[in-house]
Amino acid sequence: MRVVELPARHWAQVRTGDERYLCVRQGGVLTVILDRCKHRGGPLSKGTWDEKTESITCPWHELINSPRDLCRRKVPSVRVGNVLRIVIPDEG
């Protein structure tokens, strides 16, 4: 396992290996999600954030990823000061 850090701010991004992660603010709380659309894996970080509905529109096919969809992509994280830490399992 390895620990990956990203800034504790909305729309912060980090890439490790073949995976991308995105930090979003949902319900006033920062959450780390997999940076993949539910449809075809498009990069949500390149999409459009709707602050009112807290959803992201995918840049590839304009599919709306609702808060419920984003919750399914949630990655456990811990905030330490201005940093969010996530644990990535080793492959293999």
C-alpha cells in the first residue's frame, strides 16, 4: 500500500499510476473520488461542476454525474492540515 496526498481544496487533482483522483466539495465536506465518469471513464476533472446540484457533467458525452454517482466513486481519505491523504492498495 502507498499513501498519496493532494491539496485539501475543491477540484484538486492527483494522478498515480494509471488512476486519477479528484477532490470535490459535497455538502460542505471535501471528498476524494475516482476521476472517472460512470459512463465511459471520461476525466471528470475536465468536466463542468454545477455548484447548485453538486454534480459534474462529463466532458466526453455530457453525461451528468449526480452526487449519488460521485458518492459511488468515493475513496476513503483523511485530512491532515491542508492535505488530504488516500491509501492506494498495491496492484497485483
